[in-house]
Amino acid sequence: MPLEAIIILTVGAASFIRGVSGFGAALIIMPVLSGLTSIYVAAPLVAILGLTIDTLLCLYYRRSFDWGLVGKLWLGSLLGIPLGFVMLRFLSGNWMLLALGLMIAAYAVYALFDPVMPVLRSRRWMYGTGFLCGALGSSYNIPGPPIILYGSSQQWSQEKFKSTLSVFFWGNAVLVVTGHIVQNRLTETVFQQYLIAIPSMVIGLSSGIILSRFFDPLLFRRIVLVILIFVGIRLFVLGLQS
């Protein structure tokens, strides 16, 4: 199958899942494209696709933003970024991925059977969640799991869940894309593949959003938990491969 067709299908499917659940696109696109091209093409491509998706979702869910919550998460993230650099230098990446993947999958399996999960009401959890996101983002480029787990524990509505994740990821995506620009990684090849992916991205994202409107809160939560299980397994496998 031609590379262009694989890009279209992969980005379309990943964008659909992002539209349905509010997360997960990069974990689908990155392994596929990095195996077909190179990490130096796939990483900036995924970054600008992610920034585009985050921007569209921020605009769509703009009325559901909780700026106080997002501000606390961003502050915690900024404080956690230096720790991530320390982790990257002194801790084994494969063990971190193994532990994180196992923790996410175990939580999702446990929560899927509808036990009574405690709602974390203290503001400290918001700062702590952002702190972990910043540390994992600057070390292993996976800032999403802590805020996804936190959002799931809070039993947010679908709109609040997606809007909070989107605006938080948007801030992270801006920094990542800026880093690629500084390192001159946004090459002509990256932009060509980006232009190829845009139509399927828009179709997949909009289709996922439209379909998700028909989900009741319980179904939406279960979909999020099932995707979390796959995310956890994927991180665990990456740890084994490392």
C-alpha cells in the first residue's frame, strides 16, 4: 500500500478515536508512521497534526472550558518539567514505560467493573496531576495519562472532559511544535505529508464528535476506560521493546 494511503487511513482512524474519546490519536499515529518513515519525520508530523486537532477541539468545546482548572494543571505542569529532565537522565526509560503502562491498564480494568471510585476533590490533586504531566512530557513525551486518569476519576461530563484535555494538550503542543521549529525539523516532506493528512483528519475528527453526541455518560466512560486499557498495553509493550 502506498505511503500516502497509509497516512490517510491512519490519521483518519486516529482522529476519529480522538473525536470520540478526547485523546489517543498520537499513540496510534506515532508507532505506524515512525515505522514507515523515520522518527525525525514522524515526530514533527504528529506534533503539527496534534496541534491542529487540539486547536479545532478547543474552538468546538470553547464554552465548556474551566479556566481555573486548566490554569492549575498548567502551573503544575511547568513545575514538573524540570523533574522530567532529571528522570530522563537518571531513570531507565523502559522501566518507567512498563510501570506506567501497567498502572494505567490496571486502573482502567478495575474501574471498568463500576466500583465506587473516590472523587478527588482537593486542589492539590489538580496541581499534582499537572506536575506529573509535565514530568512525563519532558522526559518521555507522554504527558496525557495523568490528566486522563484524573478526569476519569472526577466523572466529568463528556464536554468538560474533552474541553479540559484539549486546552491542556494545546498548550503542550505549542511548546512541542516550537521545539521542532527551533531544531529545523518542519521540513518540506513533513508539510507534504501534513497536507495529505488534513482531509482525513477533519473527516475522522468531525465523525467522532458527531457520533459521541449519542453516547450516554456511562457508555462514554466505558469507552474511555477501554481505550485506556489499550493505551496501557501499548506503553507496556514499548517498555519491553526498549
